[in-house]
Amino acid sequence: MKLSAAPARSRLAAFILGCLTAALVCLALSVSAVRAQDAQPADAPAPAAAPAAAPAAHAPPNMLVHIIVSVGPVFGGILLIVSICLVALCVLLSMDLRMSVAIPPGFVEDFTDTVNKRQFKAAYEMAKNDTSYLGRVMTTGMSRLQYGIEDAREAAFNMVESIRASKDQLVAYLAVIGTLGPLLGLVGTVWGMIGAFISLGGAQPQFNVLAANISHALVVTLIGIGLSVPAIFCHTFFKNRLTRISMDTANIADDLLTQMYHNSKKPAPPGTVPALETAANDNRVPTAAVKAK
């Protein structure tokens, strides 16, 4: 499991870095393009307006362009990085917290058939080679089955809690992002209001500067709140899914361990005694079958 998880995490890190680089480049290009468009009419001489066009007021700016300009490169870059991390976490948890990944249906059927055939060593190898949550839990429980069913259950439940704790750390970052969104918006609000009050402190208040600062404050607040809403929803969604997967994995592992323990207690057919003795001599499989003899 560790060997297969390392390349996946490296690919995810490379994907996040690539998205961050591309997003920052796009943000810088868009901000520079918008500023160039805003600065072009000021440098060029204003054409003489026709009398018929005088009553028409200037068109309001595009909302998307206005948001990009108002948020600025500093707050825009920070919020962009946080949003990319949010998307990356959601994609990673969506791929990882799936019932088919945690409890493969084929594994349960094959393991049950193998145990019913009293092939305990093959059942252990099957669980050991499986990278699912259930395979890891069964491998830990079967390694303690020779000391009793209660010891095996305790070891399996401890493994379930260990896997759950490792996944819960990723889910907790969604709650952190949900908390950081409004706080970043609040910082942008305070920054914009400071600029607004500075513009009012002069002898002749510049209302265009005042409006720009207030707009900056509201835009950053809007983006921060909009970022926290999906983060809080995804945190609750994945937390509930993790709880369900953990409970189902623990229940199925308990059933499989109990089935294997009782099959090992049954008297073995005459032709399978050597195979059971060979399996019992292996430290990786339970020896309850030989002890029962």
C-alpha cells in the first residue's frame, strides 16, 4: 500500500504545482490586460463626441473584469491557491473514499470461498496482496488469529481506526479551508475600508477612489465566502462517507475473521491434514486448525 501510495501522491503534488503555475500566469496576464485596457483611453486623445451620443452614459464594466481588477494580485493569488488546494483535496478524497476501493466485492467472495476450502495460507496471501482497506484490516486481524478471536478482532479494529485517522487528517483540511475563506475575506474588507477612509480624509474627497476601495472590500469578501461554502459542504460529506466506510469495513472484517476462526476449529478432512500442518508452521497464518487437533 505504501509503495502504491507514493507515486499517487507525487503525481498529485505535480498536478497541484502545475495548476498553481498555470493559474498564477493566467491571473497575471488577465490583470495586466485589464489594466492596459483601462489605461489606453487615458493616454489617447478623447474623440469628439457627437451631440446625439452625449446623453448616453458610459456602459458599466464587465462583472468578471471588475472582480479580477478589484480583488488584486495579492488577495487574488492567495484565494486562487486556496481554491486549487480545495479542488485537489476533493478530487483526492473522491478517488480514495469509495466503497469499491475500501471493500471490493470480488475480494469478499473469493476470500469466503478460499476459507471454506480451508486454504488459510492462500486466504492470508490474498488479503496481504490486496491494497484495499478491508485487505489491510484482514491482514492485521489474521496475523493475530492464532491468539484467539478476541485478540484478532481488537487488532482489526485498531487497524480500522488507524486508517480512519489517516484519512480524517485530509478531511480536516477542508474544514480549515472553510474557516480561512471568510477570514481572508475579512482581511480584504478591512484593507479596502482603510483605503476608503484614507480617500475621505483629504480636503476634496475623491469619490471614484472611495468607490474603488469599497468595491475591493466587497469583492474579496464575496470570494472568501463563496470559497468557504463548498469547503464546509465537502467536509461534512466526506466525513460522513468516511464514517460509513469505517463501520462497514469493521463489520465485514469481523464476519470474515469469525468465519475463518470457526472453519479452523472444524475437523479437517483426511486428505488435507498435511496442508493444514504446513500452513500452521507458517507464522503468518493462524495455527488454530492444528491446535484444534
